[in-house]
Amino acid sequence: MIFYFSGTGNSLWVARQIAERLDDELVSMTDKIDRTYTLKENERVGFVFPVYAWGPPTCVIDYISRVRIEKPTYLYFICTCGDDIGKTGEFFSKAISKRGWKCMAGYSITMPNTYVCLPGFNVDDKDLEHMKIENAKERIKFIADELAKRIQMSKFNCHEGAFPNLKTYVIRPFFHSFLMSPKLFHATDACTSCRMCEKKCPTQNIKVDGKPQWGENCTHCLACYHVCPSKAIQYGKRTQSKGQYQPKEFKS
């Protein structure tokens, strides 16, 4: 069983590839939390999610604390990132340990950048985007082979990057306190009320009444920004000249 959370589609694409190779069931972490999941004997349990500000999305941590499932015999995580992940693996392990569970394996997969809300951050150019996705395909094959063997690690197979503790335990809380408010999201007059943002929002945080309105349950995944066909959705004035991430590989 693979539990996944995805905003722009990177983690969903990875989760689908892993599930297909391992013949495992996919479960969205945005499904109703009151369902009880029954595991088969020795069934693998995976969590696939993006890295936001060098850690798991808060909705993923919340889901782990509340999901109704028996103690897994083999548990792993796969996180997608544009570059490095800081101490995401450690953060995740601490979260599952509160349930009395243990993480046996963990991996990061580099995927195209999607964060555009700060100066210096933008989507990758098309050549780099394509290269990352092609490299990810090989990485997925490697990870699936290891998971099939139920590899147990003393150290996660992840790219933490420079200063991982600083990023996850100092900068991450700053991001959450000051840089992840939904208040700066707005739609320009280019909005056609197509409701694509409402449909794509993984936390059902957007309601369109003429123009979209954002609630407080925002993960800053930017799915609304990237999916908008008229590029009407902006984050303050920070995204006016930024690109959108709409890879053809993920179209279904």
C-alpha cells in the first residue's frame, strides 16, 4: 500500500510508477481519514510526498498521526524535491515513531522545480525539466528493485544538501510562520472562472465564485498557480514574470 500526497503532480507520478512496478495499491492522503486500512500479511507500506521548505508537508504529518492502520512490518518513504531535502527523512522518522512505527528505508528523487514565490526561485527551463524527469525514471527503477527486496537502511538514500539541520529546523519554521500564507494569492482579470484551480487543489481550499477565493487550509503546493490555463493566478507581485510547470508526461 502506498499513501501519497501531491500538489503539482510530481509525487503522484512517482507513486504511480512505484505502485505499478510493485503491484501495490495507491491511496491518496487527501481521502477521508475515518477509513480503516487492513494490511495483507507482510504488506509493504510506503509514503510518497513532496518536500516543502526542507520537510514533509504539514498535511502529511497530520495524516500520519491520524490514519487508521495497523503497525506495518515494512515501512518506507519516497520524497520528491527540486534540489535537496534537508533533514526531511529525520523529520518523517520522528513523526512515524510517535505511532510506534519504524522507517526501514527512505529515498529522495530530484524532480523539476515548482516553487516560484520568492525572488530567485522559478521553474526549470524545458531542457532541464526533461532531463530531471528522464533521470527520475531510472531512479524509480532502482528504488522499486530495492523495495521489492525489502532493503533495510542504517542511513537513508537521500540528498540532504548543505546545512540540512539549519534548513529543516531553523529556516523551515520561519517559512511556515511568515512565508506560507494564502493571503497573497489572487486572480487577475484574466480569470475565466474555469474552476481548474478549485478542482486541482488537493486540500479543497479553493472555492470559485466568479473568481477563486482561498481558505486557510493551504499547503502552498502551488497547484492552483501552475494549472491555471490563463495564468490568472498570482502570488502578490512575486510570480508575474515566473513560469508554470505543466509537463506533458503527466497528462492523463
